[in-house]
Amino acid sequence: MTVKNITDVNIVAKSIKTTDNPDFETTDSGWDDAILFFVGKNLDTTSGRVDFDRDKVALKFQSNATETDAIVYTYQLLHKQAGTSELRPHAHLWEETESDMGWKMKYRICRNLETVGSWSAEQSCNYGHTRTGTPSAGSPYINIVTFPAIDISSLGVSDLIDVKFYREDSVGENAWLKQADFHVKTKKLTGSEYEWNN
């Protein structure tokens, strides 16, 4: 593999293996999104406490939803993540109220060719961003909340992480989840400098 004018693109190569299977790494890194796809026991049923709202294009969690109604997904560690230290879970919310909902998650590590790990302790979300608007039914608002980082320093390529995501609180209102995903560190050739637009 021939590299020309490397200084023009501000990249410092750590290793280049072969033309057939180049392993091109950089000394810098950036953030990228790892999109997750939900499944759930009661998802999209008229009697379920977590249903898909096609108008909002979001999952509606009724006020009586609990961990029993959790949505679940499996994340496979990206090849370009090997050697990184953490995943940063977060969720994008459709809000029609200023009430902070009790979004929760648990995870377990599933390493290839090893015994499945146990579920983690319950992780609670952090409403760390100040709203710039006042959510209401007539003027919905998109918020983002974060969860404690997940240590992946011991994981390898294609190892798995199971996640369950749910709501448990005493707020007597519906809540909507647009998306839950991980921010991941990748090589800057494929990522961005910031985790999200502020």
C-alpha cells in the first residue's frame, strides 16, 4: 500500500500491514455512533406497556412500565474498536413534559468462547444537559441523556454486550424513546472529534 502526502491529511501511521489486509491505525481517534436495534416482549402490541408510536417514530413507555417491560438488544464490538477502553451509552428522548423520567439500563458481557457474564447493577440516566426549550404536547422537544460508561478494555473483536433498557419512576405520564445507542471511540479516519453536536 502506497501512502502519499501523508502530512497533508495530518495522519501519523502506527502500523501498515499488507496490501491484501491493511491494518492502518492512527495516533488520534474520534467518536462514532453504534446504532442498536430493539426487541421487547410487549413491543408493538395494543396491550403492552411499551409500544411503537408511528407518529412520533419512537417507543412509548407508559407510566406503569417497569423492568419487566424492558426492551433488549445485543451489541457486537466493532473491529475498529479493538484496543479502546469504554462505551458511553446514551438515549435520545421525545419529550412533551419537563418531568425527568427514570430511564434505566443493565448490561452483561458475552465474550466469545467464554462463559456468559452476569447482569450488571442497575444504571440510571443523567439529565446533564439544560433544556433550551419547554417541552409540551404542542411543542415536543428532543433531549439526550447519558449513562455511566461501560469498561470494554478487556474485550476483543466481535465480543458481545447484552443490554436491557427500561423505565421505572413515579411520574404519571407517558415517555418516548427515539433511540438508545453507544458512543464509541474509533480511529479518526472513521469518527468525529466530538461525541455530539452541542
